[in-house]
Amino acid sequence: MIGVPAKPGRLVKRSFSLAGHRTSVALEQEFWAALSEIAATRSQPLSALVETTDAAREPGQPLASALRVLALRTFRPGDR
């Protein structure tokens, strides 16, 4: 439901238009919050962050995985 906070650890699905196609990504609310913070520090909307991550990910790597790795590398830069 819109406006109702997700329970910790629960997957939240968001939809984006990437390369002209609609796609959905399911991540835990904590990762969405981290990604929103990353986007804000880069002065870009979340959709732009998702789009650049999608374009840069390795072939065969799921987008959700690439987004989680981005969040972890941003907030835990020593974990590579």
C-alpha cells in the first residue's frame, strides 16, 4: 500500500523504464533507502541511478544484485 512503511527485510517492488522497456526490481526497503541516499548525494533521481547501474552491470548479473552491490560498496567501501 502507498504510504504504509514496509516491514524491515521485506521486499519492495519498484518499476522503472530502462532502455525503453519497463522492468520491476524487488529489493528490501533498507536498500531502497540507501539507493535513494546515494542518488540524492549525486543530485540525481533514483531512476537515473538505476539506469546508470543497469548500463554498467556485468552481462548476466541481475539488476537487483547490481543495486545491492552498489549500496554496499558506497557505504562499506573496504568490502570489495
